[in-house]
Amino acid sequence: MHRMASDRRGILRCAIYTRKSTEHGLEQEFNSLDAQREACEAYIKSQAFQGWRAVPTRYDDPAYSGSNLDRPALKRLLTDIEAGKVDVVVVYKIDRLTRSLADFAKLVEAFDARSISFVAVTQQFNTTTSMGRLTLNVLLSFAQFERELASERVKDKIAASRKKGKWTGGTVPLGYEIRDRKLVINKIEAQTVRTIFSLYLKIGSLNKLIPELDKRKIVTKRRKTEVKKYQGGIPFTYGPLAYLLKNRIYLGEIHHGGKWFKGEHQPILDRATFNRVHDQLKSNTVDRPKSQSANNAPLTDKLFDDRGIRMGPSFSRKNGVRYRFYFSTALRGGKHLTGSVKRVPATEIEQLIERTIREQLKLAHATPSDIFDSIDRVVINSNHIHIVMKPAYAGRPIEIPWKLAKTNAATVIEPTGQSKSNPKLVQAVVRANVWLNDLTSGRYQSVEALAKDVRLHPKIIRQQIRLAFLAPSITEAVISGKVGSALSLRSIPKLMPMSWSKQQKAIGE
């Protein structure tokens, strides 16, 4: 073993770490965490002749997955290690500490930096020898393999259950409640559903139906959540209402993999009524180009504001440039119903969510489509983003600190279809003008402060902000596409002359 820091009496301070993945059994007087700790304490006593002593501080993580290091007790343990309060880390089994090979490598580095020994009492390994390290890596590889197999088994089980019509979790729709893990009709809510369908057939328009529902005080389903005490129970807006009218779950069906299967639950509506509503919705639907398909708006039907209102994809055009964003559907007729965020820049939100999920769930090789398919629901407010994963990826919800920058309320995507300009150049020009405005208005005191906020190197800011000083005629030509697609960032001189006439000569326009 390494020569570890200890007190003057030669005592080695042993910290016991315990973890359990689920809440099952934790309510018992003597649970799994207690059993792990008892075994570790017995091992430490067997090493008393070497000066081993268990520290009184408990490092217990109940109902936390071993797939990542985001655990409160583990963080406290690492903090105490940094403070020099621990000499030996003792666990029942290696996978109690982590199931990820990459995370284990990080922990070993942290332990080595402080000459901390790591011991698994049921496997008799420590990290002080090369053979011990090799053996631990092999075991951890198998632990990670087992975790991946378990994930696949969960996915297969959910798919099989759905095909048999079983409820496997998710947002419980209006008209139903959960009893014994099954969907059961709520008589009061079911009558509300029938009323909504009946009124739509009578009125024939979603926009006209919304004020009628408000008049009758008919609201969305009220649910308890982990984020808030209650969610929903608010007036209907366009998106949630359209979703309700299209939901085949009211026919007694269950959805999986793009298909509907006969469910175990009882239907609320008869098929004739549902088909009449479906036909009416279809006849009222205006054909739209596929530019707003799920491929271009991967958070469609997944993004909600902090009042439970759906946020749908949209875009606007200005000077030949298209801006893409997600907006609260309440803006279509009920602005007072919106949450703390009315609209958000699409690309910024999508990239942030994709990057975070990829990092936290160790999905380095997953495609963007796979990443967004793993999401069940995203709730966004003015200071953070709350992500709920599908059951196959179940774990603790992912929280992302976030703040909306009003100057970037929309994201430049591309020029219009008629434009022949370079989309990257257009975006760079627009971005440069936004940055210049942020600096001159005092929003940021320096280029460094701006760079830190937009997560870019100050050098990049200084290089690209020169585009804000282009001659107005050049800027207009770039955005409108009159200069052609041949003009690029690379072809614009880095040392741009301030004279507009010289700029035109340098660029060749």
C-alpha cells in the first residue's frame, strides 16, 4: 500500500461508502445500506492491527444510480478526501462506488493524488498495485457490460409490455388515474373528456373551442410532480387541446414505436365519435412544408414551459434571414397563461440539451436522433431546464442551469430558399452585430466577459466582431445573397480596412 497520511498514533482513517440504486427496501429498519456498512465495519476491525479505524461520518447514497458521479454523499466523501480527513475508502463491492469505467478512472486519479487506498471488502482488492488496478478494471468492465445489458432488457420489457397493452409509465392523460400500475377510468374526468369531444364536434374549431372551455372552467389535468407540488390544472391552450383530441388512448389503445396496440384499460370514447373528431381535425389542418418536421425541430411535442404549456417550433424572417425558435402555444390566444419563458432560441436549447445528455449518460457515440428519442419531457423556465428521460433510460431527472439571453431570443438558421448566400457567413454577420451591441450598450464590460457567457474563446470574438464594421452595402448584400455563395468568412481579410470603399475593393464587390 501507499504510505498514507495518518495521525501521529499511526491510525488510518477509513471512510465507508454505501449506495443503493432504488428506493425499494429502504423503509426497513435494517436495509441494504446498513448491511453494506456492517460488512465494511467488520473488515475494518479485522485490520485493526494495522491501525485501521472507521470514521463516524456516514457516506450513504440511497436511491442513486451508479452510472454517474452526481451523488451527494460521494461528493462529500471527495471533499473530505481533499481536506485530508480520510486515508482509506472502503466499499462492499466495487460497483457500489461506480459502474462506469471512465468514472472509476477519475476516482482512482483523485485517490492517487492524495495517496488514498481503495478497498472492496468482498473482493479483496486495493488500488496500490498494478495487478490490483488491472483486476479492478476487468471487473468494472464487466459491471459496465452488465449495466448495458440491463438497460437493453428494460427496453425489451417495456416494448413487450406495450405490445400487450400494458401501461408502463408516462404522463397520465385526463380521464384516467393509476391504480396498481394500471390505467383506471376517473369518472369525473372521463365526463370532462366526453364533453370536450362533444363541444369540438359542435363548434368545429380549436380556436373557438378554447374560450368556450374557459367559460365552462374546464382545465387540464392536475398532477403531482417532482419539480412542483402540482402541475397542470390550467386553462387549455391550442397545443394541449389538439393533442387531447388526437389521443387514441381514449379508444382503449396503447402507443409504442409509432404504432397503437389494444390496451388493458377501458375506453372512454366510442370509435365513431373519435373518428368524427379525427376527420374534422384533418379537414381543418392546413398543409405545411416539412421544414418544421421532427428532424428540424427535435424537441417537438417534448418541450413545455413551467406552467405545463407546450412549446412548439416556429420561425420568422427578417431581411432574408430565417430565425428559428420554440414558442409557448399560449401566445396564440392566452398570453396571460404563459409561464416564465414565452419563447427560446431553438439551436441554443437543442445543442445544450444534446450535449448534457450525451455527457451525463455516457452516450458519446449516439446520434443526435437517438439522443432526442431518449427524452420523454423537457420543462424550461427562466433559470433552469428539467429533463425527464424515457423509462428505458430512467434515473434521476437531469437539471441544467440556464438563463435566457434576450438579445438572442431567436437563432439564425439560414437565409430563405431563394437566397444564394452563405448561411454561415450570414449567421456570423448577425452574431457580430449582436456582440457589438452587447459591448457598446454596457451589457458586457469586456470581450472576455462576453466570451465567457457565450462559451467561446476571446480570440474568436475579436476575429468575428470585425464583421460588424462592414460597409452597409456589403452587409445588405451578404444577407440578401446578392454577393453569391462564393463569399465566405475565409475570403474576408482579417485586417479589414475601416474605409468602406477600400472594403469593397478588398472583397471584390
